[in-house]
Amino acid sequence: MRKIVQIVFALFAFIQLNAQELNCTITVNSDKIPGSNKQIFTTLQNSLNEFVNQNRWTNFNYKPQELINCNLTLTILEQSGTDFKGHIQIQSSRPVYNSNYVTPVFNFKDDNFSFQYTEFEPLQFNENSFESNLVSIVTFYVYTILGMDADTFSLNGGTAYFSKAQDILVLAQQSGYTGWNQNDGTKTRFTLIDNMLSPTYDMFREAMFNYHFNGLDQMSRDVKTAKQTVFKVIENLKTIYDARPNAFLLRVFMDSKADEIVDIFSDGPRVDTSELKEDLLRISPLNASKWEAIK
């Protein structure tokens, strides 16, 4: 009996020691591709899930309840032999302290998504060289998810992960694939990671921390104070907007948070929302109908 107990504890310790960082669901949508033989997409989906969830991406040991929940949805729009094109949607979330609520942290659609893939080829990441655009893009977003999540728990806590994502970007810039270079547009992987690491947007990363750690995580203790903190975060984002009206990170933030902001200020202790609504309308006019729901 003692040996059985020892084995169980040893197995539990092993599992804890080798627990990965992500609880990631990867889906490959090939509905737009004609033909009845879709086995390659099933193989790709299984390989990607294994690649992301079974690799170690950090030096930290995550407990099961600490795993970062995320989703990657690969939508394939074109196929020509082993060449594929489409887009990838990245979403991640984290629990709010002392509640059953899960808050969205990152929600981003990357339209610069193309790659080569042969069924059953191994997916391997080499941090010192560019191996494949598929692996580079997925790994880039793994580190971006880790960075975004870390920034919500400590001020600038995600810097090391964003730097890893930037390293991947630098190696991929000579690959010929779009999305990695400055001249590829304003809504790209380049813009995303360049902005996250730029001192110009230090206030954005401070806003991410205050919104989550000093705002949402304090809701169970003092709802009104927490709401006032979120209000102040919106004011700070408006400051970014005043200096840079087209700031890409403001759109990234609102794509994740618009519905949640409406919920925060539509229930519980009342705060004066007239100025808040004006700021939100300036920052994100595309969500004007949502802001009108704030009372």
C-alpha cells in the first residue's frame, strides 16, 4: 500500500513538474476548400494541438488552474498543392480573482496568413533559425499570448515573452512571407510586437495591468472603487488616442474589451458615465452602438 501511495505521489509530482503553460484549442476550418478528402486538415489540427500544448514555452511550472486558456482558429481559404492561405484568429482569456468570471485578454485576427505544409511533416521550433512560416506564426502568437497574460498580473510582466516574439519576427523577416515587415501594413505582427515593446506605448501596458489587476481583480472586494479604476484606465487610453489617434493597440484593446466595458458600467454601483462615454466614442467610434447601452 505504501508503495502505491509513493507511486501516486511521484506521478502527481511529475505531472506538476511537467505541466505546460497553455490550455489551447486549435481548430482548422477548411470549409472553403472544395473536395471530400479533408484528412490533411485533421492531421494538421492534431499536430498543431500537440505542438502547442505539449511543448514547454517558459521556465515556470504552471499549476493546472493556472494554465492560460486560449484558442487559435485557422481558416483556410485557398489551397494549391502544399501552399495554403487564409487567416488566423487568436483569443486568450484569464480568470478574474475570487470569481467565476473569465475575462478576454487578447482577441486578434491576422489576415497575413500563408504557409506550406505536407501531411505528417513534424512541426519543430528552432529559436535560432526560420524553419516554417506556420511554426513561426503559431509560436509568435504563443509568446504574444504569454506576454499579454503576464502583463495583466504585473506591470510590464510580459516583456520577456514579447522579446521572444520579436526574435521570431526578426528571423522571419527574410522569408518572403507577409506580416513580418514594417512595409507589410499597419495591422500586422510587426506592428503588434513593435508597439508592445515601444516606450511610446508604456501607458498602454500600464493600462492593461491596472484594468485587470487593480480593476477587475478588485471587483469582489470593492466594486465601486474597481469601476473607478477601470474608468481611469479609459481616461489614460484617451490620452494615447489624443497623441496618436490611429494607435493600433487601442483597436486591439477594444476588440477584446468593448462588450465587457459595457457590462461593467451597466450594472452595480453607479458612477457618472457621461465623460466615459465621450472618451469611448472618441477612442472607438466603431463601437458607438455599444457605448450607447452604458447608462
